[in-house]
Amino acid sequence: MHGIMAIDQLGMDKLRAAAKIILHSDHGVQAGLRTVAVDFTAVIPVMGVLMRREGTFQPYITDVDDVRAAVNAAANDPKVRNIVMVIDSPGGSVEGLHELGQAVASAAKSKPVIAQVEGMAASAGFYIASQASKVFAGPADTVGSIGTVLVVTDMSKMAEQMGIRVVVISTGEFKGTGTPGTELTDSQEAYLQGIVDAYFADFKQAVRKGRKMSKEDVDAAADGRIFMAKDALRMGLIDGISSLEQTLSGFVDKTRARVQQQSIEILGIEKADHC
């Protein structure tokens, strides 16, 4: 359903800023998703608000289908031994999010997938991160905002004061729910709440499975708050506090050691215990 978001309020502010810039420009900036290879490690950027078929909002918005394609390509590439997703996102739409999460979880079954937070991994951004093998964040980074939200503005009183009568001609009580100028009834509100709750349940289940957390621990973290890295680590939302450089250097060192060991074995030299 269009309009349901897994996004932190800070992300909503960024989205509004992006829209304002686009409205005052002749066209959007087109820039494709780039995957960088660093010593057998695929580095996939996940930046900005997450949407499906992002249109003209780039570079403030990342298309979740592009990220899913990049993850699948890296997972299926035999030359790629590790995948690092660099995330700085306040979240975004729920559309395509479940499928992207499944792609990350599937890739993590065949090779290490690291989610490296560089700024923020909130809401949909954390949904993705939670499906990785490990999650790391810098000491000043923020993580969390587990939840979903749908904002509907009931402008019926304003329309009435302006002498405007908005009539929805539809095939059922819930068809046309939230049409501007119409009253949002209790039953319509309950209907929308049920949809939001269903996406929320999927979110919590994904975090519980991906982070291997108990239901109680997930519920404690799933009240919409974002957490600084040290608190996120204590709550089990991340695995450690580390910068991108530190994370990548660990992969580089391990890869070089593996390559050196293969060379030693080819030469017939006795295997070293530390490699």
C-alpha cells in the first residue's frame, strides 16, 4: 500500500528538503548505484531515503531494487568473498523492503555480509542492516527507529469551513479512505492501523530472526527510538563499534593472509598455524 513508511522523523525532514530542491530545479540528478570492489570485498552504498523506483529524487533517495540487484550480483560473484553494505539512511517506504531484506539474509548464508553504519541506520535502513551477518557502527552513529508509520490528514473541518463538500463515489466504505477533505471514520482509522501493524509485525520478526534476539528484547527496542552506538550494542542491535576503515582493513588483512596461505600450499611448504 502506498504511503506506509518505515522512516525516522529526521528522514521525513530530508525527504521534504529533497522535494523542495527538485521543485526548484529543471530536472533531477541521475546517478546509478555503484558497487566498489576492495580486495575481494564488494562495498555497496545504501544512502538516503529508501524508495522503490525512486524517480527524480536522486541523489537523496536510493532505489531498494537497485540495492537488491547489487547484493544478488555480489552474492553470485565467485570473485567476491565479502560484502560490506555502507548504510547512512533514515529509512523510507515499506515497498520492496521485505524482498531486499530476504536478499541480504540469503547472501549472508553463502558469504560474510557486513552492515557498516556511517551516520544512521534507522527504520527501513535498520531493517536491511539487521539481516546482515554482522552490524557495526561508529561511536557517534545512530541505530534503530524500529517501526512503521502512516500519516493521514483529516481536512474535513477545513473543507466545511471553506464551504467545500468533498464526495467520494466508491465501491466500498474503505475505498477512498483518507481522501483529502473527507472525514476519517473510526472504522477507516482501525483499517489503516491494521495495515501498519502488519508491516510492523514483519519488521519485528525480521529483526528478531536476523539479530537472533528474543521477542522481549525486540519489543523493548521497537518503540520508535533511535540509539547511539553504545546503547545499540548493549541492546544487541549491533555487534560492535567500528569505523568503515577498521571494518575494511579487517577484511583486507584476512584476504591477504588467505592468499599468502594458498601460495605457501602451492609451494609445498608446511602450513602455518596462524594463517
